[in-house]
Amino acid sequence: MGPDHPVVAALDALVARCLAHPERLRTRHDRDWPSPCERGQPDADGMIRWEPVIRDDYTTLAGLEHALEEPVHEDLKAFYGRYWSYNLETEAPQGHVSLIGIWNPDDGKRLNENLLGHALQQRRFFGLRKRYPMTLFFATTEEESEYILSLDNHSGEVIVERPGTRDWRVVAPGLESFLRSLTPA
């Protein structure tokens, strides 16, 4: 896997579009939660500029694969393995999308734990029935919404779902096309 992977190329293009608006890439600085993404010093309000940093570590979800005893879809490994990043705020034709980023190595561990919890919750609620696919999240929607965006781990389709329910629907045939449809928020 590398820059020629379709999801990596689509994510690179999206990041380039987001970097065209650097004023939007700011977050609250936490000296106890450093990241290679941070740029400069915090301002008087405690905000710091950041930008995605290429890391090309596609083993980020290896622990998750081991715990689930099944492979994670290559598109999701490409998505989470390409950058150190804070959440990228974007717009899809359906509304707001906050793409989940990995801020630092500890955040990567936390992500694996949360993805595992999500997958185990699905197994507990739905079992291993084929009618309800195992999904792994990669984004959130509107701030107050219960819905998240996930990847069907078998088909690679992008799903909008309300965790713990059967309320879900396909919104894109794959992660590459979904990422290409996004614009910076």
C-alpha cells in the first residue's frame, strides 16, 4: 500500500483542498497531548495551528485485526495509515462530515480500542448474520447527531449508521468515491 492506493490518492487530494484554507486548521493546544501536526506556538487564546503530516504507517489497525480475528478492509487501513491529523471538517452532499484523524501514537491506540468496542457491540447485538455487516467507523456527522459514517468491512461500501441499531444505509459505493465528494467545511 502506498500513494498509488486509490483511497490514499483521494485523501491526499482532500488534504490539499483543506490546506488551501489553513485558517480553519486550528485546535485547542494541550501540552500533555502533543502531535507532529502542530505548527508554531499556541496563540493568546490557547489555540494552535496544525496540518496533516504524512506518516505512511498502514499497520495502525493490526491490533484490531488480531483482536477481531479477521482482516480489516484495505481502504480503512489506507485511510487511517496515511496521516497524523486532527479531525478534518468537511461537507458531503448529505451534510457535515468530520473525518477522524490520529493525532499521535496514543490516539492511535485509543482509536483501535474504540473500533474494537464498536465491532464487539455489533457482534453482541446482531451476531454474525450476513444481513447486518460489520462496520468500522471513520467519521462523524453533525455535532448533535447520533449517526456516524462507517465502512462495511466486507463490501467496502460507506454506510451512515446509528450505532446499536439496525438504522443504516449505504451512501457511497466506496471510500475513494466518498472522499472525492467532500469539500472543506
